[in-house]
Amino acid sequence: MCGIVGYIGTQKASPILINGLLRLEYRGYDSAGIGVLENGAISVMKDKGRVNNLYNIDGINDLSGTIGIAHTRWATHGVPSKENAHPHKDNSGEFAVVHNGIIENYNDLRKFLTDKGYNFYSQTDTEVIPNLVHYYYHQDEKDDEQRLLRAVNNACKDLKGSYAIELISKEHPDMMIVVRKDSPLVIGKGYKENYISSDIPAILSFTKDFYLIDDNEIAVLTRENVEFYNDNLEKVDKKLESIEWSATAAEKDGYEDYMLKEIYEQPNAIRETIGSRLPEDGPCYFEDLDFSKEYLSSINKIYIVACGTAMHAGLVGKNMLEKLCKINTEVDIASEFRYRDPIINEKTLCLFISQSGETADTIAALKLAKSKGAKTLAISNVIGSSITREADYSIYTHAGPEIAVASTKAYTSQVVLIAILAIYFAEILESEHYAILKDLKQEVLSLPAKVENALKSNKRIQDFARKVYNEKDMFFLGRGVDQTVALEGSLKLKEISYIHSEAYAAGELKHGPIALVEKGITVVGILTDPKLVEKSISNIQEVITRGAKTFIITNQELPADKFDMIIKVPEVNPLLSPIVSVVPLQLFAYHISKEKGLDVDKPRNLAKSVTVE
Ligand code: M6R
């Protein structure tokens, strides 16, 4: 997804901007550009392709301006091209803008501006913004300090959609304006310099002090100051937040890829997620939650809403909430939920899971649930992210930054967090025996060590991946909770290895998909629930008979000669088993991608944070 960087200070802006863009590369993009203000003009340098291509542009190294904006674009309106890359200037070259998000009414605005004599040189929705600002700026007869602020605010009032915008103006060489609505943006505060980014890691090496700008707020940055305004242009007070992450926490730490590093970080990430929420004696504790027995007893339905891997974590969560709390729980894909008029009222509790906290569909689903009177609880990894600011309650996974597009540690820490949440609810509701909950808490505490143990199979998984990486199709099978892990394993394989795969409830195979099974195809079986293992083995037997190769993840004793490869993982309460059994599946997808020589961290067509619908 698009990324934004900005700088205003005393140092040369261009290296800071390019460095910031490089750190945002993981978000996915197709073109990049910077705009630097110097000697009374704005120099825009941009191109299709990698950020590093910017270094080949003539004159880029000579830019000496100390204020600038930068962008990585992920095409939505118009093909990836130099013309469509950001920054975009207005017709007169007075203003330059970078923008994340989508301007839904850009056709109407283009028409409005074209009628006023403005021309357009790109296919983007963004180009209306600098021209609208130009229009309002020159409509304004009052030439005071706030003229630019007023022009930007007026322009924003015309925009429908989502946006994070950075703007510089050659008439105001010591000022930068940023605005945000439904698109991420943070401001880093330094000494006599300020930074902007769509994501904290991009500027974490420059400062640890951040302002979180809210929806519909405008910030005016000078070298010394950052001032915030609401959309009535009244001043807003903001607290400076300090971020604990070190810049190196966002680096690769000697691993070949972020994904591998993040897979190996899981034991620690889980420890962080548990934190002090499971005290030795006493009930589960969430600093930011204060649910009463009365309220929890009044809930008639829980919805878990999310996208992709986060939704798969929700499927595991459903199982826990239903079993431990006896509350009917439904899981929905955010992009479906938001348009299907779900039955929601004040007796509904809606959980929204999002690693980034910036997924457009999840945010929209949350707003819908709130508007219908439900209580909303966000589960995110990013403090201050949009979803956490919208929700009534927020709890964090504390898994540290996840950079690889393929989500790994976010999934396991989300599942752990929902497990603790389900135990917390069950303790308040007294809906499950004390002894069962006590045992389950011990099991949660044992997870870091068990995940550590599961990681030890890495070499054997790599060996098997070497045998099958050239295949075109695979199946992932499981029953019960193992089926939810099958979905996640299949998604991981698809997204980073480009191998087509399907995840099925093992018992469903013979109702159609088994027709696709033929000699050589690989079937991955997840067999961890003791009650269902025998049943699943029968289903796996059916594919073996049809010539499939089998790769089995299990915590049970199974006859080694029956399957092509068995990966044994530690036993754990079936409610929690996905946290352990997913690890070999993550490694399997990783090694297949590596064998194929693909870019593991930045798979084609995908972005880390899907901030458009
Ligand atoms: O940031 P979110 O958790 O809201 O992201 C949701 C999905 O886009 C994400 O999990 C996606 O499916 C991952 N690429 C999967 O690895």
C-alpha cells in the first residue's frame, strides 16, 4: 500500500526522505518519488519501480532543500508510471502533494476544476488535491499566516474518501501541512526538525517521540513546532507519545528475510502478548478492560470480524469463546460484514482483529457495528492505530513490528490474546470450571516453549519443501480446529510461493474436491485433535490411495511408514493447538518460496497493510 514520508528541519531533506521510503518498501508499491522545496521552487523527482531507482535521476543528489515530501505508490487509479507517481503539483507549480488513500469523488472534482480552466496530466485521483488547494488559496482574499491552512481545509471539505496528505508550497517555504482521514499518518518530533510517515518504523531511527494525528485533523509543521487543528480550524492539544520499539527491532537481525526472523520471534512475541495478563494467583487481568458479569451475561452474540490471517485467528477464537464462555460466536470477513446488514444491537459484542489496525474494510466494519449500538473491542499490534482509536476498547498483541507481508507472529499472538480474553470472560461469567480454566492458563504459559520446540523441525521441513516446490496444486486438510489451521497454512503457501492450494475440512473432501487428487499432488494433513485424528487419517488414506504425497503435522504417535513426512509438534490443549501446529506450515511456505527463488518478504500484488477497500 502507498507510503508517505516527510521532513522539515535543518538537514538536507532528500537522503532522509529516500531512507524513509526504503523502510516503507515492505508495504508494497510500484513507483516512488520525492519533492523538495529549494530556491523558491519545488523540485519533483519520481519514477516507476524501486525506491533505489530514484538515485539514478539526474540532479537528485544535488538537492539541498531542507523541507520535502516523499511517497511510494501502489496503483489504484491509473497504471504504475512516472506520470502517475507522486508528488503531484498543481498547474502553476505552487503546491506539491503526496497522498495515500482514494478520493472517491475525483471525477466530479476534476470536472469542477476543468470547468475552471485547470488541466490534468495524470490518471490519478490525487491530482485534484493540489489544484483544489490552488483554487481555494487564490479565492481567499485575506493574505495572513493561516491562508494556506484555510485553503487545505477547504479543499479537504470537498474530498470524499480516505486520505493522508502532505503538502508543501513554494509561497510558504518554512511550513508543511498534513491532513488525515481514514488513512495512517504519524508525526515524529525532533529538535528543530519534524518528520512525517505513514508508519512508525520508517522514522524510528530519527526519533522516538510521536504525535498521532486523528481523523479530520490538520497539522501545521514548522521546523520548531507542530500545531494541530480540527476541521473548524480550532486548535487541538496533542500529547507527545514515546515509542518503545528500537529501530533495530525493525531490522532483520541477521536472518535472510523478515519473514524468517518473525517466525523465529514467535516464542518471544507470545511471551510479550501474555505479559502480566496471566498472574500466578488470581484471575486474568487486562489493564484496559472492565467488563462486568452483568454486561457479559447480557451478550447474546459475539462477532469476530477481520481479514486474511487475522480472520483465521478469529476462527480459532470462535472455538474458544463458544467452548469457554458459552456465547454464540460468529466470524465474518470484514469486506462481507460491512455490506451484508448483519444483525447487531446493543447486546452484540464485536471483536475486530487487525495486526496493522489500518485495514480499510475492518475499520469500516467497526464503524458500522458501532453505529448499530454494539460494543466494539479492537485487537491490534499497533498502538494508536486507526482501529484502536475507533473502538470502545482496545487490547494489544505487543508482538513487535511485523514487516514481512506474510503474517506469522501476528497470527500466533492474536490467537494467544483471544485465548486469554476468552479465559478472562469465562472467569467473570463463571461459565467454565475453575480447574479447567486453571489448567488452560498453565497451557497458555507453556506455549513459548512449545513453539520453540516446533521450530526445531525447520531442517526436515526444508528437506520436504525441496521435494515438492515445483508443484502446481496442494491441499491442506484438517478437522475441527485443525481445519482453521489448514486455512492459514494454505493462505501462507499461496501468497508467498504462488502455488495454488485449497484448504478443506477433511471430511468434505469426498464431496467433490477429491476429484482433483492424482498421482504426485501434495496433501498437507494437520492432525492434532486426539478425538478426530482417526477420522482424519481415514481421509488422508483416501488421498494416498489416489497417489498423493503426504506431509503430516501432528502431536500424536502415527506410523512413520504410512506418510511421506511426519512433523511432530508438542502436545497442547486442542483449543490452543493452532498456535503450535501453524509453525511448521509457516516454515513450509517459507522454504518453498525460497526454493523457487521468490521475494519472500514482498510477494507480488500484495501489500502489508491494505488501507483501501
Ligand atoms: O493488518 P491486518 O491484520 O488487518 O491485515 C489483514 C490481512 O490483510 C493480512 O492478514 C493478510 O492476509 C496477510 N498478508 C496474510 O499473511
